[in-house]
Amino acid sequence: MIDFSSINSTIDSYLHSVLPAQVATLVECAIIAVCAIVAYLAFAIVMIFMERKVCAAFQCRLGPTRVGFWGLLQVFADVFKMLIKEIIDIKNSDWALYTLAPFLVIMSSIITFSCLPFDNGLQVLDFNIGVFFIMAASSFGVLGILLAGWSSNNKFAMIGAIRSGGQMISYELSMSLCILTLVVLSGTMQVSEIVEMQRGGWFIIRGHIPAVIAFIIYLIAGNAETNRAPFDLPEAESELTAGFHTEYSGMGFGFFYVAEFMNMFIIAGIASTLFLGGWTPFYIPGLEGFNEAMEWIPGFVWFLGKTLFVVWLLMWVRWTFPRLRIDQVLVLEWKYLVPIGLLNLLIMTVCVVMGWTL
Amino acid sequence: MEMKKPVIKSIPYEEFKDNETLEALIAEINKERTNVIVGKLDDLINWGRSNSLWSLTFATSCCGIEFMSVGAARYDFARFGFEVTRNSPRQADLIMCAGTITHKMAPVLKRLYDQMAEPKYVVAVGGCAISGGPFKDSYHVLNGIDKIMPVDVYIPGCPPRPEAILYGMMQLQRKVKVEKFLGGKNRHQKPGEMHDGPIIVTNHPIKKEDEQ
Amino acid sequence: MMNIENIDIKEFRQKMLDLRATGMDFLREMVGMDWNEEGLGVIYILENSATHEGKEVAVRTANRENPQVPTMSDIWQVAEIYEREVYDFFGIEFTGHPDMRRLFLRNDWIGFPLRKDYDASEAINPVRLESETNEEIHREYDIAEEKQLAELVEKMKILHYDQFVINIGPQHPATHGVLRFRLSLEGEVVRKVDIHCGYIHRGIEKMCESRTYPQTLAFTDRLDYLSAHQNRHALCMCIEKAMGLEVTDRVQYIRTIMDELQRIDSHLLMFSCMAMDMGAITSFIYGFREREKILDIMEEVTGGRLIQNYNIIGGVQADITPDFAAKVKEFCNDQKQRLKEYYDVFVNNVILRNRTIGVGVLSREDAISFGATGGTGRASGWACDVRKRHPYALYDKVDFKEILHKGGDCYDRLLVRLEEIVESIRIIEQLIDNIPEGDYKTKTKPIIKLPEGQFSASVEGSRGEFGVFIESHGDKTPYRVKFRPTGLPLIAVAQKIMKKHKVADLITIGASLDYVIPDIDR
């Protein structure tokens, strides 16, 4: 397997040799920022295209076929269009907040995105409280949504935003509980270490029952976090026309649109990191030849494969289930998922203390 | 740089009807010379716009059901890039006016049109939206939406078949392709069509002597 | 020919109360009339929901300036909305009515369009592009004391300033067209619903008055385009009955089969739209997938997909195609398999069950009082199927079950529709192999004149009883045509049962009631 950290340190030492230390750090920051944003956009385009094709497949349709080969350029066309679409000033809106809101959402999403370990060493932020940081960074996106709804001077947007506030803050809880369960199992909060520990076996297998429960709750909560059906109440097309982003046009809307897809990618990425071993290959103990062959597949392929699989699961759910009602969403969280999550955390702790893990 | 004729992938250029209108538009645009880079950029923008026409879900009657059919599995307009129908006028690129527009609905339609972000296009679907259709002499029907807003494409029929709607959408794609975003006039709107105050519209054409 | 009893306006209310006491609990129709010199009036068509006996009464008032008739809205709940319609069209004010506003037209509309002396000129009512203002206060006609006025006005305000009022519609993805709800919310809970119709009011009834009988047929398809066949069947039947024309057996078979195909088509669309409104987009596409197959069959026979113009006076427009039977049978077999899929993917889904069971409950008494026929009434346990109550065409010869449910909630309303698809397939299967030979139409004169009198006919449309009322004065054009909209009572129902539910439930209820707006507004 390639260790990207060696490449990183080579670049780092080269920059330090030609530039003064502070400038070198600055240049590195700039390079990384550009890389992260480009990767973010690239994945956004992949995700949107995947969503179109996957949903078309579920619905006995073809999806985009005319723009580029097999419709591959469809999303680029959408992006070009959205970039030059008029941005409307809303009368009586809170201009500052209205403009700020989409940036908050996309910032939260990009920061979380850069914590994902794509491969060994291919990770922007990796420090000892990585998991904690991911949770913190992902949760200020809700602020952007609340502000968007509040500042638009639109009642639909307002209802959407309030719904989203209630929903996202609630589901943060059970998402965190699931992540904590895994932290108990791994004993560390550093993302790279968590992945490294799974070389011997993915956590979903090593943590057996409690890990599987945590995985399922995590997927449900993650779906709710990203505001996708069956939890798409903040947007709820058929109820609130477009929910909190009703008044946004052009790229303002584009940011929300992209962030929604990328949040799904991030949720799936975290799931694959914590539960499915991140970039570590699949091993079967005892089969040396098989394990050797698995080693040859690069780490980021493993990571992306697992992540896109989880994304596919989320899309399957999104296009099949009807939408929940706001009280049912909250009942599901506070009466079922949180208690189960707490109990699950306890079980996991007992398992770890008693050494009952695989 | 000269603007060439708009070719789209689905149907050969020659097989479209009413190419004359488009050619007239191209000739008008070609009157002013354009920089090559700006021209190429314009081509790119037009390519993006024409392949990503998101329509507002707007339907008043029968034609709306056919519009739903176009979105469903058999006809599937997602193939052409009309994938997403937006419910908020701010995010829509075109308004498919499917169905009869009555006196009570006319201000609502006008308002929806005004709420849309530029560039915006209007497609009049069905006899009623074009001219009032079978309800032309009713006391409560607007005889054609072009009385209150500029219309880009008319799709006749009562209701038009899904194929006709797709064809109309392709015509709109071609029309979008002969626009000039940079350094040119984007759209031609007659004065008075976009003014804000209340305007009174009559169903009957204003007679010559009234104008004088 | 109907036998209408005229009642004097002074004892009218008492007579109506007596009729109600004798069991006439279903107000089928209220027809506003303008009899020129004989004044304005209203015809009430009543029915006993237990014995299916009918009774028609009329009331007249000679005062054209300020016509007044006592209200019936406290006797039959549906009268509240019917009376608003009559007020809108004829200017007849109903004393004691709680909410006397225009129903369809703008509140700044001048004149009453269905009166015979209405001036339809552009100068009086131009197309106004300024938005309509909301009338905030009901009009009330028997306020006794002036000092109570201020207090009463406060009480009668439709929606108060301090309430959180939102508009759903007229352009909204879940109103199935252009309907407008003004909601007063408390958090997410709906406190009051104020429904505005008329955004697609095309004045079809008025236009019929200047058309010959064969020409009026064209409008029926455009009323409720999802029961185009049934609507046209009703009008043809009414005219044929009035002319004394007997159609051949072959026509009856074709009409019955086409009606049932149309019913399946409509119910599939209802399933699809309900799925879409609740966010299950895939189920929406599934419903449409099967619907296309019906449209194929219809297109082959009639030439149209949605608007078919198939029934004509004395028969049908064109004979069925030779492979019609084979195709229909193939579709029926296929559809039975597909229904299972719908249950798997949508109907038995736990989220759907939670969202719909116990939501928007309509009791049987209310269903009758509101005249909510069709699937909505049957989901509440009211056996209101016209095909059983007053069999027409071949419905007395075929064997089918009237689907009844007890719950009256959204889930039952969905189930009724899906189970009716099965029954419709059964009806088709009984008929499709036995279509007799014969003429597919009876020759009629190019100009049809009906004898003087009032005629009515009704059929079971896709979403309830669709009735036609014609008053003829012996001309080649009708004097008055009234269509009983299947959806208008449903709107009245919606206004009642949406209260105290959440906004999301409002959408579900709307979808489950399955109204089609052009049919309400006409």
C-alpha cells in the first residue's frame, strides 16, 4: 500500500528548503485548501451524477443520456447554468444573514470533508481529537440552515428552518452516541489510528452486535442529518415548496444543493471510516494469498468503494420511503434511537471491559 | 466570430420545423461582431443553459397530467437534462404554463413569472394557454398567456402528447442556444411587458383607431 | 323528466326541515336558476341515503335586486359551499349563512355571470393583473342589534391578524392543481382552513347555454379529465333519456368497459400522486408506468390519451379495434400482478401506515351530510356507489362488490381506491369476451332538440357521483346545464377534517380525498 504521508513530508521538506518557514506553511495551507475544494467539487459532481443515475435505475428510467456520453456532462451543464443565474435580492430580507447562510452551510461541509481519511496519510486534518472535531464541524451547518430560513422573509422557509433546527439538533445526539460507541471500542479519537486499528478486522465485525446496532442507528441519524428523505422535512417539496432555501436562486441555492449531496458523502465516509475499516482492505484471517491480493488494491479505492456503497444504501432509502411527519421524526429520535443508543453504548463498554470483542 | 446554427443531439437540424425563426435570430446576432474568446464563452454558457432547463411545476389542468407523464418512466425528460422540476420559482429556469389561465389566475401567473430569476423562459402548453382554446369565449378565461408575458415556445394540442411536449422543449433548447449572454442583448422584450404597476389587459385586440 | 315540487319561500325552511326529518339526508345537488320573468330560484335534489328515494324541490324569489333565500347550511353541511356557489353565480343571498362570500370569482368581480342578463363585456370585467385582496370578514345578513356589530365583526373575522397565516397555493405542488388554502397555524398545527377555489373556473356551465347539445359534450372531458369517459357518459345518457333514444347493447358494453378502464386509470393516478405528495417518488413512477398501458389502449380506440371525446349522443365515436379485447385482457392480468408491488413498496410501508392511519377521519354521518360520494364516502362506510344505487349501463348485469371500509381515514381512502381497481378488473373481465355485435352508434339528427322540462342523470365518476342536470325550453340549446362536481363536496370535507392536524397531514388528507380542481371549478 502506498503511504501518502511520505509524499506529504517530501513536499513539506522541499517547500521548507526553498522558502522561509512561515511562507512555506502559508503556501502549504493554500495548496491544501485548493486541493480540498477541488476534491470537494469533484465529489459533488460525482455524487449528483450518481444520484441521477441511481434514482433513474430505481424508477425504471434512464436518467440523463443526451449531454455528453451517457449523460456524463449533465452535471457540468447544471453547474454552468447555476453559476450565471441571476441572484435575486429579496425585499425585507436580512441581507447580511441571507448572504452568509449558504457559506456557513458549505463551510461546515468542507471542513468536515477535509477530516475524511482517503488513504494512508491522505487526510487534511488529523489530530488526537479528530472524531470530536468532525462532530463539532458538521454541526454548525444547521446554523446556516436556520439563518437561511430566518433571513429570507418567507414563511415557508421559516417553517422549514425551524423544522430543520429541531430535527438536526436532535439527531446529532444519536449520531454522536454511535460514534462514541466506536470510540469506546477503539480507545482513541484520532481518525488515522482508528483506521489503522481496523487492519486486523473492521469494527463492524469486531464490535459484533453493539457495532451493528450502532451502524444502523448511525445510518438513520445520518440520513436525518443530511435532510434527505424520509427525513427531508426542512425541504419537504410537497409541503413547503422548497423549504428553507425557497428564496435562494443561482449559486446561493447551488451551495445548499451541493452541500446536501456532499453531506451525504461525508456521512457515508465517516460510516466507512468508523465501521467498515476506512482505507484498510478486507482481510480473511488464514487466507494469506487472498489478503496479499487485497493489499494490491489502493487504499483510496477501498475507501471510495465502501463510501459509495453506503451512499448507494442511503439513496435506495431516499427514493423508496415516504416522508415522516415532524412529530414522528422527533418521537423516533427521543423515544427510540437515543435510549437504544445509550443502552448500546453501555453494552459496548461492558463488552470492551470484559474483552468480549472479536 | 459568427454564431452557427444550433444543433442538438436528439434530432437533426433539418428535421425541426420553423428553422426560419431561429435563422432570423442568428442573423440578428451575427450583425454585431464578437470577440472569439467571448464568443466561445458564450457558447459554453449557452450549452450549459440549454442542457439544464429546470422547469417550475406549474399546471392548472389537463396538460399538467401530460406533463407529469413526460416526467414519468416512459417519456422521462430527465434524459435531456430537464431532470429537476423545482417548486420554487426562484430556482426554476422556465415556466411550463400547462393549462387554462383564468382571470383569477392571471395575476398569480404574472407574479410567478416576475419572481423567477433571469434567464427565464416561458413555454405555453396546450390550446388554452396559447389562445384560450375551447374556452375562448368564456367570461373568465384569458385568451392566451402571451397577453401578459413573453412566450418562447408554443406547444399546441389539447392536451399535447408527451412527444409534443418533448419536441417543444427541444425547440426551446435550440432557442436558448442562439442567445448572447456576454456583450449582447439577452432577450427581446417589448416595453410594457415587464412593467410593475397594474396593467389592464383586454382579450380583444386593440383596434387601430383606439391607438391613435 | 324530473318532477319538481315548488315550495313557497315563506314555508320553505320548515318544509326542508320536515324533509330532512323524513330521512332525506343526502343533498345531491343545488342548482341555481334564473327563470327570467319568473325570478331567480334554487332547485334542491335530495336523496334518502338508506332507501335511495329521490325528491326534488324548488324555491323561487321574484326579487331580482336583492334575492334572498333561507340557508340550508345547518341542515346539510354541504349546503354551505353549494350556497356560496349559487351566490357567486346568481347573486342569491342565503340568509343565516355563516360565510357568504364569492366562491369562484374574484371578490371585486362585477355582476353574476350565470344570470341571463349578465353583461360579459370586457369593459366591465377586464383581466386584472393586480393581486386579489383577501376579504377578512364574512358578510352576515341578519344582524339584529347595531351595538353588537363591532363584537360580531370581531367574531366573524375569517383569520385574525395575530395568527400565523400561510398560503398554500394556488401554485403549489401538492394542491393537485390550482387550489388555495389559507391556513392559520399554531406551530405546525392547523387552526383554521380557508379554501379559495376558482383559479381554473372557466364558466363551462354558462358556455353550454350557448352551445347545441352535441357541442356541449366537448366540455365534459375537460371537467374532470381523469373521469372523462364517465362524465361524457352521464351527459350522453341524460340527453338520450330526454330524447327517448335507446342505445344498442354493443354501445352499453363499450361504454361500461371504457368507464371502468378510466376508473382504473384515475385510481392509479391517485395512488401515484399520493405517493408523490408523501415523498415516495418511486411509487409515483410505478403508478404512472401502468397508467401508460391504459392510455395506450384508450389511444388506440379513441384517438386521445387524456381527452378522448369518445361517447356521443346515441353511441360512441368509433368502433373498438379488433385486438381491443386481447389488449385489455393482457392489461388486466398484468395489473393484478402489479398491485402486489404497490402494496409491497408503498401501502404496507410502516411510515405510510403511521402517517395515514387515524389521520383525517371522516365519520359516516358527516360523509352523507357533506355528500362526499365516491371513494371518500365508501372509506367512511357509506354505500354511495351509483352503480349499485341507481344502476345504469350494464352495472345491474355484472357481479361486483362495493368496497366499503369503516375507518374513514386516509389509509382507508387509499385502500378503497386500490381495491376498486381489482373490482373494475373483475367487471371488465366479465364483459370483455361477450361484447355483442351491433351498431356502435345510432344515427341522430344533426340538430337535437330536447322536449321542455328538466332532466338529470348521474354516473359513478372516478371520484364520486357525477350528475348532469339539464333544463330545456325546447330549443336546440339547453336553457341551463348544471354538472354536479364530484370534488366540491370533498373540498368542504377537507375544510372540516384538516383542522387540528399538522401541515404535513393536510397534504396527506388532500391527496387521499383525491379531488381534481378543474372539476370543482368548472
